[in-house]
Amino acid sequence: MSLIPSERKYLEILRILKEHREPMGAKRLSETMAERGFVLTDRAVQYYLRYLDDMGFTEKVGNTGRVLTPLGLSETESALVDERIGFIISRLERLAFRTTFDPSTSTGDVAYNLSFIPEEELERVCLAFDRVTAAGYGFFSSYRILDRDPRIPSGHAGIVTICSITMDGVLQRMGVPVRMAFGGTLSHSGGKVQGFAHLIGYRGTTIDPLQLFISAGLTSIRSVMEQGTGMMLANVREVPAGARPRVESMVSQMRKCGFVFPVALGTRVFNLAPNPYRLSIVSYTGLNMAGCGIEEGLTIRTEIGAGNIPFSKVIGASGSS
């Protein structure tokens, strides 16, 4: 039993329910669908939900809303690959659009990642995060430990790190078109960057490249920090070459706010294909912190691009400084 492939609205509702752990009602689903380009009334969403209930993909939880059933989860994960390609980049672009951070005033919202850690491992995880930020291999120089949040499971703690998609939002607000091009592993030897060992394009994948590199064991973050040799996680963005003065101005302002980038900037960068018309911006990612902890055997689960949060709530909280 499966959905009609052309019914993207059904699939999008299943995707939304998969992303949210708590039950969702028709009104909230309608609002979230609208953000993704599907304009549906609450009544229309109710119609779709009744159909999904009949299919066995969703079930009602009291008066709080619907959740996915195991069958619904299976249907979502086995949906046609071509339906899912581009989903990751669309989600990140949405976060960039919602980013309102102004580096000239250090105010506004930034995009963030949310990591979940067992409470008994929190101290060791923070030590790993601190090592990465102190060495300058993150995207931002601090993080926030969440005291309470409904998304955090019992017995766990949450850590907020600023997502590098914040840079995209700042560039867009400056009038600079930006393309999130690749996620990759950046090879280091003798304390110097050698070039990219692996690259995955964001627009042709159904999974975040950086999470894939971590889970595949293709990072050696601790080795880079201790011996100067190994693999770090990095992203590549592309902007028009003529925008270089604006980009350099943005970099200068954001560094004063505590951001740590770029690793490199230019039309010929490392072993990327040279392009006289496109400026490549290479930056380390905040996921190097989580990757370091995972290499040390710690249990860390990270939701990339979990949402947007006021910048003041990150710099004014506990964590590395």
C-alpha cells in the first residue's frame, strides 16, 4: 500500500510529521505547508489527514494532533528518491531566508544546529566542543547549553551551535546571491590545508553531506588538532566574483562578532575547479564539534538546521567563549 507518486501534498505532510516528534494539528500543519509552497486551508489539511489515517500512515493522539505510524515512517523513507533530492538544500535555504542577523549591530536571528547528548556525557562533550572552538575549527567561537526545551528527550541535554547557513542569510540581506555548493572533508597535513578529499553537492543528495561523512567515519578531527594531519569538515559556497568587496566586508564584521571563517576565499581555491566568474567561500562547520565528540566515542545526535534563534541567546549563555 503506497501513495500516488504525484500527490506531493500527502508526502509533504508525512515529511513534516517525521521531522517533528510531537503531535501536530491541522492549523500548524497548514502553516508549515505554506512555508514550503503548499497553500492549504486547515479544512483541506484535515481532509488529507483523514485519508492518511485510512491508509494507516498517521494516527490521532487525543486532541493534540497526528503522529506518524511505523507504516507512515516506512512510506516516507521509501518515497521516490527524485522526490527527496533537493529537500536538504530547500530546508537550508528556508533557514537562510529567515536569518535576520546584522553583523554591524550583532543583533537579529541566526540559524542553528541542535545536538542531543545523554546527561551523563555532557561534561565530556563540552570538553570536546571547547577543544574545537579553541583551535578555530568551528564556525563560531561559542555554543549554548539548553536548560529546557520540549524537543530534548528525558535524560538528555541539548547544545545549540550556530549553523553556517547564517552566512548565507547575511549575504542575501546584503544583496549578494549565494549558492550552497558542497559539503566536504578538507585534508590537512603538517598543520596546513592540502585540499578536499571528498565533496558532495547539496543539490543532488537526499542526506546532509556532513552527517554522512561523520557516520561513515571519514573524519579525523582529533588527529588534525593533535598532530596537524587528518580530515576536517568544511562547506563550499559560491557567489559572483564581482561581489568580493561585499564578502570581505561581511567577513570582517562577522569575525568581530565571534565567527570563524573563511578557510579560503577566491576564484582558485585548493583543488576546486577554478572559475573566474565565481568566488568560492570555504568555511569550517560547527559540526566539527559534534564530530570530535563522536570520534571520542560519545553519543551525540545532531539536527542540522534545527531553526532560527536570536544571536543574543547564543552569546549570552553557557559554553565556550
